[in-house]
Amino acid sequence: MFDKLMAAQQKADEIKKRLDTISVYGEVEGGKIRVTATANKTITSIDIEDSFHQSAEREELEELLLTAVNKALTQAEQVSAAEMQNMTKDMLGGLGSLGNLFGQ
């Protein structure tokens, strides 16, 4: 049992490392504002086109930036959930028919 727990922890650590290498994006205004994050929900960059930055009002820019950040974090959550689901499937697959108890 302890070996299985250690293997599960090791697999979770591997997934976390892999999620750090996956980039997700949130864009608004046709890409004029682009937020990049890792699938571990760490914002890695924010790009705003110079021409848009100069012409936008502060409140508009702040609102659009929030939208772009939230889009990136939503994508990160989706990727992370899919990776964790795959890990769970792999672990339940090792239990034979018990994995079918949960409809998978």
C-alpha cells in the first residue's frame, strides 16, 4: 500500500513538472492584449500592443487585462484537470474491473 502511495505522489510530481512546461494563453481585442501562463496557473508574461496601450483608457485597459488573465487561468485549470484525470485513469486502470465502478 505504501508503495502505491509513493508511486502516486511521484506521478503527481511528474504531472506538476509537466504542467510547468505547458503554456496557455488568454487574449482580448484580437490579440492586442495577450496573457501567457503555465498550466500550473503561474502568469509568465503580459503583452499589450503599444498602439493599443497608448490609445486605451486606463479603466478599459484594466478591465480587458482582467479578462485576459481570467481566460488564461481558465485554460490552465482545464489543462490541469485533464492531466489529473488521465493520471487517475492510469491508476484506476491498474485496479482491473474496480475502475469500472466509477463509470470509467
